[in-house]
Amino acid sequence: MASDSSFDVVSKVDRQEIDNAVNQAAKEVGQRYDFRNVGASITWNGEIVTMVANSPDRVLAILDVLQTKLIRRDISLKALDTGDNEPQLSGKEYRLVGSIREGLSQEVAKKLGKIIRDEGPKGVKSQITGDEMRVSSKSRNDLQAVIALLKGADVEVPLQFVNYR
């Protein structure tokens, strides 16, 4: 009697790496010549990343610096949610607020479950538990096929596959 093999699909980010990336971006913004005397800054309070400057182009340049630092630290840009990427005027300065996405929302988990049911191998079961999803099957080869399928899927959050057993 063979037991089921399984793995979990999660969406997590290393908060220390994000903190390091934001600190590096803030240091670069403070030192670069094109950001001098324009009130340019970037801050992170653990949930929200705020970029401030005196023009929308400069705010987008700060966003570009942050994205570069995130990529260098192996953090997917899908984890950074900045809405419509349009800096908002707030008084005399422009501001862009972004958040860090973690966990699978119910609609993303349902979308992944539908992909597994429609395109995955038969006999593979998926179960949504909170902000993660467990995928199980009797065949490890089927599970590897599901991992390859989900890696190729177009979802708006970064996916990691953990607890493979």
C-alpha cells in the first residue's frame, strides 16, 4: 500500500531581504546626484513601502532603484504591489505607496486548483488551507508535473513549493 506524496504551494518572502533591499535603495537615493534637493526618500514600515519625491518621474526612478535591489536579492517583483504605478500628488510632493504581498488569497488558490484540475495529471488532489495549498498524489512524477505546470502558470503572486514528501 503506497502512501500519498504531497507538497505545499505557498507565497512567502524573506522580510529581512526586503528590509536590506529597501535600506540599500534608500542609501542610493540619498547619495545619487539626480536625487539631491528634490525631497526624494523611500521608507518601509514592515508592511508599506512609501516613495516620495517632487516629480512623478523621480518617484518612478526611485521605484526602479528599489526593483533593481529586490531583483539582486532574489525577490520576485510580483511580491511588490504598487497598484497602478501612478504617483499621487500629496501637497507639494508626489508619493507612491506599495505593499508586500504574502500568502495565497482565496481567488489565487482557487485559480491554481482549477489549473491543476483542468491541465494536471489525473489523480492529483489539491486542498486549500488558509493561505497555502496542499497538493497530493500517489505518484511523485505527477507531483513534479504539477510543479512544472504551476511554474509556467501566469499568477500575480510569487509561488514556492515546500514540504515535498
